[in-house]
Amino acid sequence: MGDYDTITLTRDGAVMRLMLNRPERRNALTQAMMLELEDAFNRVAADNECRLLVLRGAGGHFSAGGDLAAMAEMPPAPDKTNGNGTADPLVANYRQFGRALDALNTVPQPTIAVVEGSAVGGGFGMACCSDVVILHESARFGLPEPKAGFIPSQILPFIVRRIGEGATRDLALTARVIDAAEAYRIGVGRHLCATTADLNRTLKAAIDDVLKLEPQALATVKRLTLASATEDQHAVLDDAAHSLVGLLRRPQASEGIAAFLNKKSPSWAKD
């Protein structure tokens, strides 16, 4: 579904699968790709039939970050000598990627990133915006932008929230690339797989787990988890209490509690 040039978005029952699809460039990001990603994430968020999004890269790599060849062809800076204060159009272009990342981060459905090969710069950021990250031993993470004279701008808040300020400062200020084992140790992902077969088994198990859970309860607990990292604690606790009561008042909670007590599966649980 979706008429995209740099990604694919397909439906597999209740699961949506988004493939970064520029394998000849290790799925490096262009402006066109960033726009397509934002559109796809918003489309998934609005899809009531979708219960889970899986994000993966084609050709054995997740994403090599920004496409340097495309970045080198940037338009000239606006002429400011006439005093009209024309804004540099590149600012809006890169800020748009921040919107795409935020759209991924706040998709109400659970998201799973399957990370193989290169996941630097923007690829690192997208992994850190996903709920579950499954690492293949080939995965490599880093923030190499300062080597080329620029910075990883829009991804930084999401990486800090995932791995903490200390680990982010280490990676951002050394530009070193870390392997999957270190990424697992510092909390980029919670699953580390030695083979593709193991990776696919882990992915299937994670999908099976999610599809046993009630969708609105999942969306609510995700929203509250995100709010806990950025909002006032008392406001989050008030929201959580109201949300809990609202969920308990629905027929789904009555069904779920009865199913648990009778050792049966509720209607939303998929085998």
C-alpha cells in the first residue's frame, strides 16, 4: 500500500511492514525519503486495523544515515545582503526529519525495529524511536557526522532518551562506531541475535506477544510511558488514573478479566 519510491509499506494481517528501500545506498536518507517516512508513519497511526509496525532495511542494512552525495548538492544559501531576512530553506528540510522521527516515536501502535548492518546517524535515531529493537550481530551504530563537518541534529533528543546523556556524549563527541554487543549493553536494543534465523524467530515471537494484547490498552500505556519521560510526574499520575478507569469501564476489560479467570483467550488475542 502507498505509492512510495524509497520505502515500501505493506500489510500482513494486523501487522504493517515498512522497508527502507534504497539498498544500493545502504538505505541512506534523502529529503524525498524523509518525506515518505513521515507520510507512512502518519498513515500507520491513522490505520485502525493496524496493531503493529515492523521497520527494517533492505539489503542487509538498516540505514546509513544522511546521503552525503545528496547533501553535497545543497542549494546556495539565501542572499542576505538585501536585508530581507530570507530564511535558509535547508533549516525547514532538516526540521522535517525531526517531525518524521516524532511521528515514528508517537505512533500509537507498538513498533519493532529490526536492525542489521549500518545504523548510523538518522538510522540510529529511527531505532531509538522504536519500542522494541532487535539487533543482528552485524549491526553497527554511531554518530559520525562531525567527521564530515556537521552534526546529528534531529536525532539527538531521541538517542538521549534511549541510552542516556553519558553514553550519547561519548558517541557524539568521539564519532566512534559501536558493534551490536555494545549497543545491546547500553540499551539501544533488548534482543541480540547471532544469525538471521534467530533474528526472524525473535521477531516472530515479539509479534506474537503484541498480538495477544488489547490494542487500546497498548496505545494508552505507550502514551503514558512517553509522557513519563518528559512531563510532570503528578500530571502523568493523574492522567494514568483517569486512563485506567476509562479502560476498566469498557467491555474489553470485562471480557479480558473474565477470560483470564476462566483461562481462555479474549477475542483480540491472535494465535
